Amino acid sequence: MLLAGDIGGTKTNLALYASKEDLRSPTREATLPSAQYPTLAALVNDFLKKIDLPKVTIDRAVFGVAGPVVGGKAKITNLPWHMEEKQLQQTLNIPSVTLLNDLAAMATAIPLLKPSDLHTLNAGKSAKHGTLAVVAPGTGLGEAILTWDGAHYRVHPSEGGHVDFAPTNPFEVGLLVYLLERMQHVSYEHVCSGIGVPNIYAYAKASGLFDEPRWLSDKLSQVKDITPIIVQSAMAPKDTEADSNAEGSYSAICAATVRVFASILAAEAGNMALKTLATGGIYLGGGLPPRIRPFLEDPEFIHVFQSKGRFSEMLADVPVHVILNSKVALLGAASYGFEQ
């Protein structure tokens, strides 16, 4: 019996598997709010209590975690959790525990995905056994690479989401200046993730280019995480803008925020394609891309993706896909566990 987990800053997906043939139909699974638990062990124990399988013996566990894994130790980037494989083995009474970078887990699942798991933004011309790259804006921004070793794809984790943010237009230049006045380092994660959306919104508001409706300011003041409200308002029909009483009314400032986010994501996806020569394709993972598909389907997204000067023609051939399967990292963690 294998226990697999996708440990994120916002939520954690856990599942039990009896065999590799059951990767898409686990014996038990659940989604739990990560921040409500003091440790990963506490969260896992709660999961095991809830599934009510007292006679099951777990032989191995693989956890994809949102942060770097070094020497069997990891810290969640957006949670105060410190994890160690040996300690988890003892605490959970599981003989073998593996910590895996969450993007490495997600990347492991890429070769297993079906057409129904994907939405293609640019068909391109995929090179056989060409390098694949994953750019995944969720709570944070994760990136990973897959290279062909002659027999199968080998996964390489990355912390590329924390490299310096490079603006590509005057508005983004202003955004960078605005953020540099408030933090020492501005990475792509600060503008291209769930924690980055509020930064874009704050600058859009401070720029004076957009008005913040009273109903919107009231809603935002009532929650800790404003990203879902911003996305919901950006995705609402435009004819709801004047209806302040409607749940999820459209707002121009929210739409502008998500449009800037999409443009930054497109630029970084293009950067990733160049840095890794991802001739096999770019895969957009994480929780945000599927939720803002209309903004990604806008021709401007692929235009920004391909706007790399002399290499624009080459990028036109690079396929770009949105991963629709919300359990892709869990699928990858489980697959990794059975392969090991």
C-alpha cells in the first residue's frame, strides 16, 4: 500500500494506492487545508483517522512538497513546516518515506497525461523526445524540466520561480519599481502566483489608472487571501460591473490585474522554453491557469510567449498546454513511489 501526497501552501491532496494500475482510482483520497495543521505528520494522521481503514499497513509514502528537498529534508516555502524523511518514518510508522519537490512530482506525471488532461494553447510542432518544461503558478511559482535519456524522461527540479523578475512593458516596469520600494528582491513568484496577484492589484490601484469600486474594497477587506476574489471578478461577465450586490461582479481593475498576470506568465513560459530548449512543449500547471483560461486563450498570450526577438520563429513551434488535471502532482508522486 502506497501513500502519496501533494503538499501545497494552501491545500494538501493525499491518497492511498494499492497498485500502479490504480493511479487514477486510489483506494482512498482527501483534500485537507494545509495551514490548519502544525506539521505534515499531524495532517497525515488526521487523514488516516478519517479514511477509517484500521487494518491497512502502509509500506511506503511519497510526498511532493512545495519547496527544495536537500538531503531528505525540506521546508514548505509558504508554510512554517520543516520535514525530514527519517523523522516522518518514525512518527508515521511507515518503513519508507520520500520527500520530493512538488514540481518534480508534477513533472513525473507529464508523460502519463491523456489528451483530456490538457488544453492546448499552441499546437506547435513537438519534437520527438524533445525537452519538456513545466511552469506552475499556484500559491507560489514552481518550475521543472524533463529531458530524454534514451529510454525515458528524467525529471530535474528547479527553483526558477525565484529568479529576478524582468518586466517587458512600461506597466510592468512601474510594477517592478513599486515592488522594489517595498521588498529587497522581486522574483517571478512575487508577480506570477497566488501570492503575486495581490501585488499586481496593489500596483494597479496605486497607479491611479483604475478605480476600485466600493463593493470590491468591502469584499477584499473581509478576507485574508484576496486572490480568489480578484480572479472571480475578472472572470465575471462585463455586464455585471454595475451590480454591486451580485456575487462575483465584474471589475475592470481585477480584469486588468489578471491580464497583467497572464502576460507575465506568458513571458516567463517563453523564457523557460529558451533556457531549456523545450522543443517538446511547455506545460502550464498549478491552480491558476485553468481558472483563467479565457485570458490564456486570448491571442495576446501566445504573442507575448513568442516575443523573443530573433528566437520568436523558433518559439512558434513550441507547443503550449494548460494542465487541467488538478491531481497531476499527486499522480506523479504515486507514480514515482511505484517506480522506486
